[in-house]
Amino acid sequence: MTLEQQGDTRLVAHPLAQQALTELRDVETDPVAFRRALTRLGRVCGYALAAAYFETEPVEVETPLATTTGERLTGDVVFVGVLRAAVPFVEGLVDTVPHARQGVLSASRDEAAGMDENGRFPISVNYVNLPEIRSADTVVVADPMLATGSTIVAALGAVLDGATPARTVVLSAVSAPEGIGHVADRYPEVELVTVGIDDHLDENGYIVPGLGDAGDRAFGTAE
Ligand code: URA
């Protein structure tokens, strides 16, 4: 399973990823189905990330009939979920790499302040709980929506504060061109992986066509 390069991002073009994204976009998808689709999408993305970035080493394995050589993932993987929409997404990622270390952080937009003239929001990072990030790590920072990029830039600031992992990947389900540009400018060394690149942001910083507020849809808090 490969990732297709599209400008500054790499696209998870797998049909199952695209199908899950279509379910997420559908306004008729209820919170239970939304969470399930987001978890499934995390799983497919985990497979794509493993194929593109993770190394394996040969290992001997004893079958009931003989000894043969198999493969095992090497290297250290850290998944960081941006609360709260990333919770089901990371659940799917962890299904694919159960030995990954995990971190969470909460970064939220100040919606009341609104978007500034550069298309950015003020962000509060209220809670950060990360494992030690080591030089051999591949760190995947997951947030389903890469909109203005303000949240993920704030999240990367917390994750990379004093840490230099081997690789950092930002994984999203849907990205807006504005957010891709923002992250690529601020963190050119960070790899961007996404499932859909949408058209634009509306005046409230929502991705169009997008899927609405991912947190509200996953947790059933939409009005
Ligand atoms: N956050 C969301 O959940 N949806 C958007 O479209 C933008 C930010």
C-alpha cells in the first residue's frame, strides 16, 4: 500500500480509506457510525504508514512444521492524538501497531476570537501528556482535520519542544490547502499524510466540503 505524493502532502489513496472518508463526510452518518468509520480509517492509515515508513527486521519463527524466516517491525513508534476528535482515529492506528507508545494533548481554537487576517486562530494547549520522545522514534501526530493548521502547529510545538525524533508525521483525514501550506512553512521537515485534500476554508475556518466538526460528530455533541 503506497502513499501518493501530492505537492507537500502524501495521500492515502487506498479504496478502503476513501470509502471510510466518504462515510465520514455523509451528513446522515450518526455518531456511532462516525466513530467506527474514523477508527477504520485510522487502521487503514496505520497500514499505509507502516508500509511507507516503518522498517522490519528478519526473525526466525518456528511453525508446526519447520523453522522459517519472518519479519518484525523495528524502530519505535509514538502516536500522539490531539483531543478530542483524534481519539477514535488513534484507536485504529494502535490496532495496527500495538507496541506504539502513545501521547495525548488538547489544543483548541479560540473560536470567539475568530480567524485573523492571515487565516489563523489563537490556540490554547491545555493538557500535554507525552511519552519521552527519543531520537530513533517515528512520531505520528494525528488530528482528523487539518484546517487552518493553527492547532497542529501548536501541537507540534509541544511535541517537538526539546525533542528531535528521527521522523515526524502529521496524519489527518481531511486537509485544506491553507493548513497544508501553514504546516509546510513552519515545519518543513514534518511529513504530511492525509486522505483527502479539500477545496477551501469557510469564513469560520471550517473545511469545505469537509465533514463538519469532527469532534462534535464523533462524540454526538452537534446541535
Ligand atoms: N475542525 C473540524 O472539526 N472541522 C473543520 O472543518 C475544521 C476544524
